[in-house]
Amino acid sequence: MTDNTAPPIFIVGCQRSGTTLLRLMLDSHPNISCGPETRFLADLEAVMNKGWEKVASYGFPLEQWRKRFADLFDSFQHDYAISRGKVRWADKTPRYALSLAPIASMFPTCQIVHVIRDGRDVVASHRDRWGYWSAIRSVEKWPRYISAARSVASSLPPERYREIRYEDLVTDTETTLRGLLEYL
């Protein structure tokens, strides 16, 4: 990893749960840079799983490849943060809720913020944004995202995983953000 000593922040949650709102709030902090959604690490994990036999022929273990990719990801996130006058980076990619184990391994000091919104509102928001079939699929997707993130969180120390409720973020913004920033 770069000489960046501040642990990275990963914002996860089912789509339409308020992760973008939290991204914008954290990005407005003078020390935290949270750029556009990358999905890079989830895509990388898919490549490492599906294409491992091709990469393995180089003779390096999977963990070494993950560390190298973590260094690459950290370097461009860190450089982006520094270019904006900030010292810490965050990445908001809701889909990372489904692949937190390799991310937590690649970034052993990272802090994960899981935004959870009432499932009924997630379904309604999917319908409004992407239509009826998206709403139907979100009924299954919402609990899967929560379960996957919590499963990984159960093996992490409390200083590495925090859940926040979307409803608290919008109804008691100051208290919720103060608590989150103390955690971070």
C-alpha cells in the first residue's frame, strides 16, 4: 500500500439504500475523498475467480495478486484524494456488500460502512428508478445484500464495520453523521 496511514473506507448497501447520499456527505468533509463508484474490486474478484488458472501460471499465490491489486487501487484512490487536498479516501460501491471478505482481506485496516434502508422503501425506489421488474428482483436482493455483509462483519472487529440506517441519516442527520465520523 502507499504511505497513506488512514484506513480506507468502503460504503456498501443494497442499491437505492442511500449509499450515494452518504458518499456525497462524506465527500464534503474536508479530509475525506469519496469519488465516483468504481466496482473495480468486485470485477477484479470475478477475474481472479474465473481466470485464476491463467494468472496462477505465473507461480505467485492468490494473496500476492490481491495485495498487488490492493496496492494499485489504494495508489490511485490516495492520489485522487491528495489531488483534492484530502488525506483519506473512501469508495462507495453498493455491490461490495456481496464481496466484503476479499476486500476486508485486501485492506486489513479498512472500515466498512453499511447503509441499510427499510426494504419496502428500497423496493419502491427500485420501481421508481428502474421499473416493475427491478422492484420484483429487489425483494430478493435486499435481504441477500444485508445477509452477505453481516456474515463477513461477524468475523471482523467492531472498529472495522458499522451499520447506519438511511432513515436516521435523513431524519437525524447531524447526530448520525457525528456518530459515524467519530467511528471513522
